[in-house]
Amino acid sequence: MINFKTIFAIALLSASTAATADEIVIDTTDLHAAISAQLAEGLEQMQQDLNEDLNAILVAQKDEQADTSVSAQRAE
């Protein structure tokens, strides 16, 4: 995920390039690469967490359905 340090660095670079655009050319390739890597890592972690949560919900629903069908059979 993008953390506050990254956001601060982007804001700082934006402010400094706006103020001194005529004097200095800043190469932000490394910054873009770092942000992209963090974003990809965060998205991958979110996908993994989502898969785990959905699997847990599906297992819980199957268990609940199995318990309901067993109690319905016993009532007959």
C-alpha cells in the first residue's frame, strides 16, 4: 500500500518542481517504479486477503447448511 512517506515525497517533489521548474529537472522514474511496486504488492495482498475471507465465508455457509439439513432430518 502507498504509505504516508510516499505521499509526502510526491507532494514535496511536486512543490519543488513547481517552484524551480526552470532550474532543475527531476527524474521521477525511480519514484514511479517504487510506487508501482508498492501498489502491485498491496493489490496482491488485498486479493489474497479477499480470497481467504471468501473461502472462510463459503465454508461457514456450507457448515450452516449441513447443520440445518441434519436437524431437519432428525425432526422427521
